[in-house]
Amino acid sequence: MNLPVLHGDTPQERLAALREAVPGRIVFTTSFGLEDQALTHMIREGGLDIAIVTLDTGRLFTETHALWAETEARYGLRIRSFHPDPAELAHLLDDWGANGFYDAEDARLACCGVRKVGPLKQALAGAEAWVTGLRADQSQARGDIMGIEYDEGHGLIKTAPLFDWSRDDVAEFCAAEGVPVNPLHAEGYLSIGCQPCTRAVAPGEPERAGRWWWEQDAAKECGLHVGADGKFVRAKELAL
């Protein structure tokens, strides 16, 4: 797979270069976190033909749903949602119970697989490129990501326009541009996923410490960005 070389010093330039370089459908998956809100703003303000979709796991925070509605109103769009397969969800609950993910890592991974990984496959079907809100400084596991790679599992180009931004960079951008953000961030919820699997972090804790906090593995991921070996997929180093 020959990846495009995307020139651009800013995320806005990178997004525009991606749209110009890729002839087919481009999908941006938002979870309404700080980075995703910034990218939604950039895509809409840039008038870019990039589909904005989300994965509704069925266990999101009320605040996340409220922000979803606010974002649609702010930018005049509908964000298409993708959901778990009902039959797979029923089997999951039969096997593990409603909150079995607290008791076994296999249960947590199974839950993420049904509620997130399965819907992601639906969301990316037919796309040629996938835009994500990944940043290199979000965790040690993500520390050496670059801006573009080929995702063999999904068979498409995967980009991270904010890969070299810090959290402060994103927060300052959102404040300056009046981008709506989740009020839970101000309460210490720096990385927000499903409600049962997210807690606020204490001062000095890593940004993603509040995700699946009861597990010991420091490189915890839900499965959206890992390969078949369960390890975080590293980006190929290309000029952006």
C-alpha cells in the first residue's frame, strides 16, 4: 500500500491534504472528547467532505449525549451513530452479566469488542481513510505514533492530525475557538469513555489513568487501535 505524503504543519492543513490526496470516503470517528471536538470544529470550519460518526456503546455518560446534541446544533450536522449488534450484546450479557467487566479482563475485552470494535467495523465499511483524535502524549503506549499509517486490520489509511499536539494545545484551541467541550473534563475526567469504565484522575496521574482503572496493565486499550497481537499499532513515519 502506497500511503500519501501529507504535507502540513497544522492539523487543519493535514486534514485538507488528506481530503485532497484520498479520492474515496473519509470517516472521522468521534467520542466527543477534547481532541475529537477540536477535529470536528476543524473539519466543519474547513468545509471538508469528511463523514463524522460516533460509536454509541449504550453506556455513555449523560453528559456525553448532551454534548453530542450540542455539537450537532453548533455545527449544523447530524452525527451518524453505530451501535452494538443486539444478538452479540445479548450473548455478552448472558456470558458475563451486566458488569462482568469488573471481574475479569477477558470480560472487559469482550465488552469492548461488542460495544466498540464491532460498531467501528460498521462505521469504517467502504471508507478509504480514517481520521482519529490520537495524540502521542496521551499514554506511553501511544508515545511514538506518527500522523499516518496503513491499518491492515481495516484495510485503510489511518491518520492522527493531532499526533504532535499536547493536551494543553488542544484545550487552548478549543477555548480560543469556542468549541463545545464535555463539562466532565473540568471535574477531572480527562479521558472519557463508557460511564462504568471511567473515573476522574487525581492531580499528577496520567491522562488515561481513569480508564479501566481496576486493571494492572498500564497500556490499557479498548481494541480500536490495537492489532491482532493485542499491541498498539505503530504508525509508519511519513512526512506530514
